[in-house]
Amino acid sequence: MHPLSLSHPELHSTNPSVTPTLDDKHAISPPLRCRSSRLLTFLSSPISLAHTCNLLFCCCFITGLLDSTLFHAYGTFVSGQTGNTILFGLGASTSHTTTRPYRWTKSLIAIVTFVLGCAVFAHTTRILGNRRRGTFILSFVVQAGIVLLAAIFIQADLVEGRLHLLNDDIDWRQCLPIAMLSFQSAGQIVASRALGHDSIPTVVLTSTLHDVAADPRLLVRWAENEKRNQRVGAFVAVVVGAVAGGFLSVSTGRMQTTLWVVGGLKLGIAAAWARWPAAGVENEVDW
């Protein structure tokens, strides 16, 4: 008789009343553990950097959409913190001579929550791994969730989103979507830094325009200067997004339409990270 038959006679039993042993129950779990291991390996695998600039161009387009819509509606930006800094300084220094003495507080809230978002997204990215697939999926799912939640608040009339009614100096409820959208915008620049695409910061254009103009290889053929191409692409994407955001605001008369579009785009980017080709661990770098 086979040795296993002596130590485990129940394996050869034909009696249906035999109760499965602890070993039998454990024999079912390896496939589950195997699937969990594959999922963990999939999420922790580093992604290929090839063509990741295309997803960052989409982020630039989103920046244009949001900033044009938010400035039209609330008179502040959620990504362009240079503009918010000027608005904050101007409003704080002229509050006694204007009919909107508290409008500058929107810009201050946007700046503070953007900085907070940078800290949260950056530290989270470092902890999870700055080139790992799961890191980028989680980041953009969170960003999309925040944008869609802000859209729900406005759609439910918890915050006014009808542009023709936004004439007051400040409705303090407006600070909620401003803070939420500024916080999530930080996730985009953190992603660009993590991917090593300093030429596509996604939320600012001043340094990008400087780098284009100061590039000593500015006039070489298109295929010979990738960094210049990326900077030009980022600028064009922001401009196109700003035009699209203005069109959506004017044509619908409501700001939440843009937020639904942005939320969908960010979910699409998260899905793209899930399908993105993997790369070797040598692509992991400090930043």
C-alpha cells in the first residue's frame, strides 16, 4: 500500500459521510492565495515610462478645463497657484476699496489646500513606490473621487453652481469645492514628478514657456528634441482645455458639467494605468 494511504486513509475513502480534514480545507486556499499574490505582484510592478507623457498631456487638458471653469464661476484658480498668489495679495491689500472685500479668501484657501495636497500625495507616493502601477491607479482614483464628490455637492444644490447666480462677494459654501479641487490638483504634479517628466508639470506654464524659449535646440527638427515637444504639447493641452472649459460653462450655464467631465477623464487615466505595460525594477528612482 502507498505510504500516503497509511497516514491519510480518508483520502481513499468512498464514504460520503467522512468529514473533510483540516488539510483538505487548506488544499482549497492555495488558488486564492495565488490569485491574491498575482494581484499584489500586478499592482506593485513598476510601469514602463514609454509614452507616459500622453497621460500627462491629458492632465494638462484637465488643468485648463478646471481653471477656466473655476475662475469663471468663483474668481479663483485651483491649479494655477501663481495666479492665486496675485489675487490673494491684491485682494488683501485693496479689501477696503472694493465691493468684494473677502474674495481673496478663496485664493488663499486654494493655495493652502493645494500645498496640503502636494504633501499628502507626495508622501503617499514615496511610501507606496513612485513607479508602481498601484500607486498611480490609487492616486487618480482618489483624484476622480474628489472631483465627482464636488460635482455631486453642486448638482444637489448644496453649493451654488449656476453661473448667472454667482454674483456675491463670497458664499462660504463655495470654499468646499474650491478646497477639494485644489487638493486633488496636487496629485497631477506629484505624478509628473514621480514619472520624471519635469518638462510637463501639468499645473503651471510659466517655467514651461521659459524652457521652450531658452532651449538651445529650439529650432531643430521635431523628432530630435523630445523635451521641447513635451513642453509645447503641455502648453497646447492647457490652452485647449481652457477653451473647452469656457465653452462648457457658457453653453450649459452650470459649472458641474465640467466637473463630471473631469471626473470621467481621471477615471479613464486610472484605467489606463491598469493597462499600462510593465517595466523592470531598474526604473525605480528616487525623487
